[in-house]
Amino acid sequence: MDGNVEKFGADYDSDELEAAQGTGTDQKIKKSSPWTWILQMVITFAAALLFCAFVAQPAYVVGDSMQNTFHNNDFVFIWKLGYQPQRGDVVIPNSKNALQENLIKRVIAVGGDHIVVSNGTVTLNGKKLTEAYIKEQQWNGANVDLTVPQGQVFLMGDNRNNSADSRVIGPVKCADVLGKVALRVYPFNQFSTF
């Protein structure tokens, strides 16, 4: 009988101890949980802001000037960290241009390049460019003959018949280029890297 009492008492004490420990832990979680959650949210938000400001920024394509490469409402990420414009890259310059808009265009020429745009052809440093990416092989627009100033780029849309680009606004300063389009996320069936 005494053995049963001792056993019952031991079980009872053990259960009571577990319940007390559980309650104490729950109280600590309840007390620190809101502050922990808020701190995690603040850190996550700050990290996301820093990531978008200095590394990669999400953006929507607006307009048809880059068809058939990009379409209106495509969702893309712009790579910014350490980026220097290169020929062939698709970039997004900021709104410090004659159109006062963030544009999406392809880098055709960089500082020091001599570019001639005439009768629907582009000649770069004396050689005619082969441009498989343009929407229509027959296109027109303003003629250009210039050497791109150092620290600037000459930009054109892939949809040459429907693009306000460096033929209209002139070369763009490299410092005004936000970054290179590196990733298309949406539409999902056209997910791709650039």
C-alpha cells in the first residue's frame, strides 16, 4: 500500500512539475512573442529595403517599346549592385530624361562608340549590327550619326517603330541607369534570366 502511495505521489509530483514548467514557458513566450515578432518584421523590412536599394529592384514593364523581348506588365528584377552598362543589356534608366519617365531599353552603344542609325539599319563602329531581337526587321525613325560621349550610353527599344529612345532623347548618362534587367518572373510561363 505504501509503495502505491509513493508511486502515486511521485506521478502526481512529476505531472504537477511538468504542468508548472509548461505554464512558465508559455508565459514567457506570450510575454516576449509580440516584441520578437515586431523585431523580426522590422529586420526583414529593413533587409528588403536595403536589398531593393542596392542589389536588385522589382519593377513592372510599362508599354510596348521592348516587344517582343518584353511586354506590358511583365514583372522583372533589375540588378543594380556594381552594374556598368554593356552593349546588348536591357536596362532601366531613371526618369532624368527628356520624357521624365523610367524607360526600359537596350544598350546599343557605350561611351566612345560611333553609331549611325539610318533607313532602318544600325551601324556600330563601321559594322552593321545584326539584331535578331527586334520586333520588325523593317522600321523607321529619326536618323542619327554620333559618337557616344564617355560615361553615356545610346539606348533603343526592340520595337523600333514604337519606341521613344536615344534617337529622340539622346544618349543617357550611365549614372542615370538604375540597372540591368536580370530576371523576368511574370508571366510565369516566360520566366527567364537575361
